[in-house]
Amino acid sequence: MRYVITEYVEKAMKEAIYDKLEDGTFAGRIPDCIGVVSFGRTLADCERELRSALEDWILLGLQMGHKLPVIDEINLNRIDTKVETR
């Protein structure tokens, strides 16, 4: 069984970039997922927050009909399957 959204999240998280800030905390982001950022006292906290932010971002994007980036050939965007009849 294949869980497409779970796979999408896992692939997106592999693209995450983390920075250690001057105060010793961490910031994380996923470049292809504009606006998905997180902060945490530890790297693990930051990663956990980033995953949560990504999941919320995906669900809201799907609900609002936003175009989500295709990640590692996983396309969550709705494909119009209407066939024009004459």
C-alpha cells in the first residue's frame, strides 16, 4: 500500500535546510515549499516543527486549491479529468 502524502512529506523533508542561529537555536526551511519554515531550541525540535508546518501547509494548499510543487515526481495537484464531449 502506498501513502502518497506521507511519501511526499518524507521526500520534502529530505530537502530541508537547517541553520544554527547566533543564539544557538535552529531555523529550518524547505526551499521548494515557499513559506514552510520553523524554529526550535534544538535541531530535533526544529525538524519536528518543520514537519508539522509542512503537513499543515500541504493540507491547506490542497483545501484551497493552491498549486503545490512536484517533489521527486510526486504530484499532489488535482488533475482535471473532465473529457470534453461534442
